[in-house]
Amino acid sequence: MLNGDIDLQTPLEMARLAQSDWPNSVFVTIKDATHVTLQTSPCAVAVALGFLEDPVLPDAHVCD
């Protein structure tokens, strides 16, 4: 899961609750990103494309 740290639509607390529905997921917080992380963060794009190319879960701190 990719979630921006300044996402007003899905604040981090709410996104973390949603993560419980996907126990095999990784929660990646994208610094200075809004709700649409892929439009605001090159790192989010890299994480998403990397997962599509090779579906291995990234480290939760990959975009720190």
C-alpha cells in the first residue's frame, strides 16, 4: 500500500486500518505526498513499477 503522509482523503491512521484487510501487504508512507501518490512522488512510481515487474514486496521504508 502506498499512502501519502499529507493525504487528507485517507489519513495515515485510516490507511493503516485498511492495511489489516491485506495481511500480506507492506505499508509504504510517501513523504510529502497527497492522496494520489503516483502523481506526486517519483519514488512511489518506482515502487509501483518495480512491483509490477517483479511482484516482491518492497521494504516499508523504501521511500524514506
